[in-house]
Amino acid sequence: KAGVTQTPRYLIKTRGQQVTLSCSPISGHRSVSWYQQTPGQGLQFLFEYFSETQRNKGNFPGRFSGRQFSNSRSEMNVSTLELGDSALYLCASSLDRGIGDTQYFGPGTRLTVL
Amino acid sequence: AQRVTQPEKLLSVFKGAPVELKCNYSYSGSPELFWYVQYSRQRLQLLLRHISRESIKGFTADLNKGETSFHLKKPFAQEEDSAMYYCALRSATNKLIFGTGTLLAVQP
């Protein structure tokens, strides 16, 4: 099976702009989670989508949003970009089978905000 | 509070030496714990999960509920083990809570 894919791999934006990142989960996986990875804060959970519904949300401002489509593909949007949003954004998918469920990660999108 | 603590930012050992990467957790309930590894320029990938009680690439980890620990061990380190290791706890809401990671450097 193909792994989790994320596009684009790299992005450079300026403050105030908005950005959309895309994630394609492993075939058959219905849960998609997003994480932000920075040197200072490490890996932090953003949100999770399941069956096109946001099921779980981390402690990030409302500028961070997402959605999931009927084919389980997910997008993440960040509006009014700030310098501190520069990070590696990781997407992970899982079968969502309860105990023993494992999240598999994509390669990430490296976002740089200038 | 749900928390994962990895006290060492960097662990440097020589090839052939034993390795122990420490992980402690705080969680009310039955935890599900994982070790993820990130090799240079590669994606974060699952190494071990406690529920499987398996050994991968010579690494093992035992869940100690009394000490709330899930330390990762390997008897003889190899240079190819050099990577960033993250301990993670899966919450009841399917959220992964990560530790800050430990960089393992295996010297020749």
C-alpha cells in the first residue's frame, strides 16, 4: 500500500497570507490527524478528522482549520499567517479500530513564513 | 494531566554499547504507548507499540505501570540506530501526545 502523502512538500509564504496543505491517507484509513512540529514546542496535535467531521481539536487558534472529504483526503488551512507558524506540518492516518490503532505519518509540509 | 516526559535531549553511546531511552508518562486510565523514530531526512515512523510486545530492529520496550515508564532498550547499539526517538501516548480521543524526543547518537 502507498503511504501517507502530503503536498506540497515545501512552502514559503509571507505574513498575513493564508495557506492550504493537503494530505492523502493510506487507502482504507478513515481517520486523519494533523500535527505541528517545531524545534521549540516539539510535536503538537492540531486536530483529527473522521468521516468528514472534526472529532478532536488541539489548543491552536481559530486561524488553523481543516476539513476532510468523502474519500478521506484532508486539507489544513492557516489564515493570516504569523512568523511563529513556520513549522513542519505532519499528517497521520489510521484505521480507527480502537485499541491497537496505529497512526502512520506522512513526510510533512515544511512551511516557512517570512 | 496527560503528559509524556523524555528527560534526555541527547544520548551519545559507542557502537556495541547498551542503549536505554527513558520515557515516563502521566495518564489516568490504561495507556497505549508507542515509540516512533525519525531518521535523518525521513518521515516519522512507528518503531514499537506496547500492546504488541514485539522486538523491532533489536529494540524492546516494556510498560511498567507502577513506575509509569515505557523505556526503550537495545543491548548493542549500531551506528544506523542514530536518529530522533519519540515516545508517545494515545489518548482516549485518538490524540497522540508526544514527548520532546531524544536524539540518539551512536559513535563508531
